Amino acid sequence: MSQTGINPMRLLLVDDNDEFRSLLATLLPCLFSVTIDGSLPNPREALAYLERNDVDLVIADLRMPGMTGIDFIKETRSLDPIPKVILATFNPSPAVEEVAFAAGAAGVLSKSEIQEELAEYLPALE
């Protein structure tokens, strides 16, 4: 528990780039009141993980082998509870945002500015 008595948000990271996932897993708990519950390179593995585990937020890459982040979001809609998913990409655009939000995304973030943009979704450390 944090000093305020509130449990940190539990995150699942889904990205085929091991270095990016490792960076987020190291950086985010230092900046926000979060714990990294899982860090997976494969969206199919992430769906299986979510069938067995509840998390507060999923950060998923847009482009992954075998399944796009958009398709991943669509697949999460059949889970109970339905997880909140934020899509991360180096090339956000209005077209990507439109498709992502239509699929059920909670947000679309630029990977190059993820620290600043995640502040809208994650609780600050106190």
C-alpha cells in the first residue's frame, strides 16, 4: 500500500519490443502509483493472462506480430471484467485514434511522449 492507503494501479504491458517493455516496467513505478503485474511480448499470451488475472490498465502496442493492438482491444471486449486498454504507437494519428476508440480503447498515446501522456491516466506518486 502507498502512504495514502490506496493500492497502486496494476498494469499489464503488451509489446513485442522487449526493450520498450523493460523501460516502461522500470520507469512507470518510479513516476506513478502503479505496479507492473505483467509484461508480455505476445498479445495472445496477454489475452490468456487477462482471462486469469484482473488488472486496472493494459498498455498495448499498435503493431505486434500475429495480432494488431486494435484486434487485441476487440478481443478484450469478450473478457469479464473488460480491461481498460490504452494503445501505444510511435505514429499516432487521427485515423489510428478513430479506429482505436471505435474498437474500445481508453486512449491512444505516442510512445515518444508516453511519460507525459500517461499522466492523464495514472495516479501520481504522493
